[in-house]
Amino acid sequence: MDITDLILDDHREQRRLFAILEQIDRSETGVLSAIWDRLASFLELHALAEEEIFYPALLQVGIAARRKDGVEEETLDAIHDHNEIRDAIAEVARHQVGTDQWYAAVAAANLANSDHMAEEEREGLTDFRRLAALSRRHQLAVTFAAFEARNFAGVEPVDKDPEGYVRAEESKLPTIAPGSLSVGSLKRK
């Protein structure tokens, strides 16, 4: 099991649910509402699971590999994207299910989410597979799966300040002296 595979599985499910919404007659508002509620809850949970588990680990391995600027930028962008997705979900809730405005809001949520997933798949997940050992990816997959299982009923949507998020996560990481490989007598205690 690999956390990058679990994230990709979630992405496939998100795409599937958006596609289902596009194929249901607009008069079937009860069905549309049920599918949307499931999707909205899933999007919120997925974003929080990434923020709690994946992005802190990406920062950690990226900084250890001396790729701090790259992983910081990826993480800042991802948190910003998550906020946009949350805002798009909230916009859908402002409209009556099945109306043109509702469909437009769902399409905007789909676009925000699709853009995020494409970027994450191209950058963050690729970088993580290159930088993190399979054993670490497995351990994180177990944590990720448990987090999603424990929170299956949904999570509270809360936008985050991307820069504040990165600063807070980096402050939790062990500090390594500049130029140190964190080995032997050079290891910082």
C-alpha cells in the first residue's frame, strides 16, 4: 500500500462522482442532491486528509532532499487550491439543486478540483514517490486510510492560510544545521 496510490484512488472516485452528476436528469433533484452531498463530503475529507498527512510528509522529505523551495511552492499551491475547492462547494450549497445556477456552481467546483488533481498528480505525488521510501509511503497510507475511515461521516470545512500552514508544519520538523547530512558527529541534537 502506498499513500500516492490511495490519493490517486480518491481522485478517480472524485472524477467518477462528478461524471455521474453530469448524467442524471436535472429533474431528479433527490438523486442529484444525494450524489452531490456524498461528493462534497468526500472532497472535504480528502483535502483535510492530505493537509493532515500527505503535505507535512512532502515538506519533510523535500526539505531533507534539499528541495525546500519546490515542495514549499507545491504545498502553498495545494492549500490554496483546497481553499478554492471548499469555497466552490459552499457556492453549490447556495443554489437550488438542479437549477442552471446549481449546475454552474458544480461545474466550477469540478474545474477547481480537476485543476488541483492534475497539478498534484504531476508534481506533488511524483516528487513524493521519488523522495520517500516505499516503507514510508506504506506507513503514511495506513495513516491516511485510517483517517478517512474515522471521518467517513464528514469533516468541518475550514479554509487555511497557505503560508501559515507551511510555517506551522515546518516548525514541527526537526532542524538540521545548514550543510549537515544529519549523520555521525555532525548530527544536531
